[in-house]
Amino acid sequence: MADGPGFRTAIYCAGCKHACKGCHNPESWDFKAGRWMDVEELLEVIKSDDLSDVSFSGGDPFYQVEAFTELARRIKEETHKTIWCWTGFTLEEIQASAQLSQLLPYLDVLVDGPFILEQRDTDLLFRGSPNQRIIYLHGKPPEDDIPGTVALEPLR
């Protein structure tokens, strides 16, 4: 329940170059950590729980954007689950990259920006510092009144 509202299947990926000081999961920075799982295997885990939505975290899923795009596309085609994604990139950085932005159409919520230890706030929901934004990518209003959320016009 720390990885978004309600019950969620969290997919934690290996690999992150942001190396935020004070990161809650520095073990995930190593691109060789964890174990390899293919999209089919992950999709079966996700589909096995009808009650849980999905969260992508890490590491940073945008460092494996092709695989996460394929997984997210399949989740949207084969289930009714919402997808939240955490990244150290900002939305603007992602939108400026054709490679990175391929994942955006399949995400419901993006929690963007690097964690800044000097701004750490343990009272924030779903993020560690106030520079990080909870962005509803398709203009959908938040399910709950979560301070720090932004609802965008639907992405094209």
C-alpha cells in the first residue's frame, strides 16, 4: 500500500543512474541485481491477482523502457488495472525523449523527479520529497484528495 493507493502488485526493477542521496532502495541501482523475468512471466503474476492494481518502481523503470512499455501495453490490453510508475526523471525530461516517452500512454499516474534528501518529508503520500509530483497523465481526477497531485489534459 506504500506503492500507490489500495492493493498493488509492485514490480521493482534493477538499475538506476540517478543515485539520489538517501534513496530508500540503493540496492536497486545495480543493473545486474535481482533476477531476470520476461514480460510473460510478469504478466502472469499481475493477472493472478484480480484485486490488485500495478506499480512500477525500482531502480528506475525508464532505464528498461522498452520492456516496461511492452508490459504496460499488455496490462492495459488484457486487464482493467491501473498503473502507477515512479521515476527519477521529470515528466518534461521524459516527454523530450522519443525513447522514454513511449511508456507514458500506458501509465495512469507518474510520480516523477529525483528524491532530494534535504527536502525529505515523511508526511507526504507516495513520495519522499515535495519536488516529486504525482501526475495523473490522462486528466482523470485523483481517487483520493492527495496533496501534490497534478491532473494533465489527456496525452496524445
